[in-house]
Amino acid sequence: MNDMAPRISGETYFFRDHGQFDLLRLRLLPELIERRRDAKTLRLWSAGCASGEEAYSIAMLVDMLLPRRDGWDILVLGSDIDQSALAKARRGRYRQWSFRMVPPALQQRYFQRQGDEWALDERIRRMVTFRAGDLIGEPFPGAELRDMDLILCRNVFIYFGAAAVVTVADKLAAALSEGGYLMTGHTELIGHRLRNMQSRLFVEGVVHQRVTPCVPIVAMVPMVPLSPEIPAPARNAPPPAVAIRVPRTPPPTRPSADDLLATAREFADCGEYDTAERACREALAVDPLAPGPHFLLAQLAQLRGDFARAGELLDKTLYLDPRSVTAHLELAALCERAENLPRAQTLRRAALDIVRTMPADAVIEPYETTAAEMAQWLAQ
């Protein structure tokens, strides 16, 4: 494909890829809101927004997470090269097909039926600004496209040639503020290292964060000065005669499966995916029935684009830990990707049933949200 070819706006719909939107709602947006609470500014960009569903989905999440926004300066920006798609986005009216992954309660909350269309709540429509933009040809960051806290550029790089992928990815990375996040399609930037960026692996997939990259920590042994009460031996003096007792060396202790899994997660957080996979395999050699390594291997398989293998590993995770909420939700997202909507709905209902049996204030790892909050979201 010609690197300079314009992107043809593809199919989109509200809350496309529940896994990634769960990550936004449960982890990334709450973190960004808390980080910006003193400054009361938030800059979010849907790059390649097509007809606007993604940008409006972000705005709805902000409305849920920050219902009282007095004094906040919030930018939700949607950009696309397709002017006709932007015209539709600005109208804020959609047919039922755009809601095929939206819980009915959420659709009723933010839209009103008008004939054969659904009109977006005016409050949400006014939250989003749309502009034309060419990710390849337009120079940025600039006055407007800079200091972004979050950029979504999903299912866009597939329209670019290899050279354009590198160019656009580096420009998007430069447009982020320190600590800001870039979220792409699951495998779109695999193998491409962004400058000044670190890959972070979450339950729902990988995102790229503008931070200081991981640096291996080397333990240094401090030099101990001689005590002033003990004189240093004279130069060339013979060493004193001492009796040397050689202690018996204990056999090396093999790391536990939990320790190896923790190491694997650290490598994955730093983007060292091959090393993380080896650590998972070592953990399974210690404990073949540990669900954690299977789950992390499933995430790594998704990063390689091997979704069939990821599904097998998630099925095994659920066999070993039937009450794993995260495995249910991640497998549901894979089923949605494969358009197996009945099984996706079954898995989400199962996750909801599990959450409802938990104490309301129990924290669900790694989402860092309570069971009550998770139940409310899954029930929508």
C-alpha cells in the first residue's frame, strides 16, 4: 500500500473491543483523572475516529467517571481524514447497528430514539471536538496536537505501509505528555519500539506509555571504610595466621512459581516479551497447575497475534481457576473479536455472577476496582 494513501474510514461502533474499553474505564482514565485533579485538565484524542463512535465512547466514560466537572478543562478530540465521516460524527445520530456491543441500559442513558436513528445526549455531543487531520502528512505535535494524556489510534495503522507506520507512531508518541498513554489495535505496533516510550502489559492488552524506559537495577556492594579503632595492616606485612573454617554451602533454592511469575510480569511490563514467556515456562515447570502463568502466556500470545492460542490458554486458565474474573472478561473480548457474541455474553454473565458473590468492597485485581463497581458496570 502507498504510504501516502489516505485512510478509508472503516467500520466502527460504540465501545468497540470491550477489553480495551474496560482497561480505559477501570485503570487508565481513573489514573489520568487523579493525576490531573489539581490542574483540572484532561486531553484525550481519538486519532482516526471515523464517524465518531470511539470519540463519543470516550466522552461517555469521562461522564461516568467524572460526573461533576465544574472547573475542569477537558478536551475530547476526534480527527479523521474523511470529511464525510466527520460530518456524520458532528451530527451525533446513529442507527441501531452502531450499538451492537452496547448494553441496552447504557444506550438508554445516553441516547434518545428518533425515528430509525438514535440521537446522542447533547451534553455528550458538546464534549467532543472534531477536526480534519492527516496523520501522515500533517506535522505534529503542534499548538493543538500536543501534551495529550491519552491517544487512541486503533485499527488505523493497518491502512499504512511500513514507513508510514514508523512515522505516525513516532509523531503520536511525541504528542503525548509525560506519563500519557497511546492505545492501538492489539498487534499493530508489535516489533516497533517507540522513542521515549515503554510498553505496559495489562490484562486486556498492551498500551504504550511515555515514561523513562525500564533500566535494569544492578545491586552495588558499598565499600566499608576501615574502623578508626583498627589500624590498617602495614604494607608488605605477612598476613596473620588464622584458622579458616569453610562453611558448608547449602544447596541452591529453586525459585517458586509465584516468584517466577512475578519476574515474568516485570519483563512483560518492560516490553521484554520473549524473556517473560521463558519465565512463564519455568514457572509452569515448577507448578504445572498454576493459572497465573497460563493467563500471562495468553496475553503474550495476543501480542503476537495468535488469538487462537490465546483462547486455548484462557480456557485452560478458567479450568484451573473457574472464579477468575479477569480470565472470563479477557476470553469474552476474544470471543467478541471473533464475532462469537453468544459465548462472549455468557462469559460476561459468568463474571457478573462471580463478582456478585464477593464482598462489595473487595478489590478485583488487577483492575483496582471494587466488586460493587465491577458489578454495576457488567450489569449495564
